[in-house]
Amino acid sequence: MTFSKHYEGWGWIKVKEFIPDDTASPQTNYRKLLRHHNIESAFLIEEIRKLAKVVDFLSEQGWGNPCDYEDTMKIIEENKNEF
């Protein structure tokens, strides 16, 4: 499976969907939503860090053109219609 295929849709996100509790107060649901948001954000940030390590590793092994973040973002911007 390719990385692009792996990250299609929402199924790869390992944090369950937030479902408000109809019996709880709006304040309680809001606090739970904020907690859920923090957990989901932490998961997504960690996933980005893992992908960055993969890119760094491949670059270090010579399996791609070694370049830094700014160069990569420039290439992505120049070719955004291809992604």
C-alpha cells in the first residue's frame, strides 16, 4: 500500500470520533470536546513527526534528492496541481 492510499479518508486516524453526551451539560460536553481535540491533535502531530523521519531517512540513504524543508515546500508549491 502506498502512503497516499494509507492516508485516504479518516480511517487511519486512531482517535475515536467525538460524540456529545445528550445527558451532559453543554459545559461538560465542551470540556470533553476540548480534551478530545487535544488527544487528536497530539496524534496528528506525532504522525507528522513520523513521516518527517521517513523523509529524512530516505534522503540520508540517497533514495531521493536530499533537500531541506524550504526546498521541499517550494517544489510542492511549484507542482501543486500534480498532488
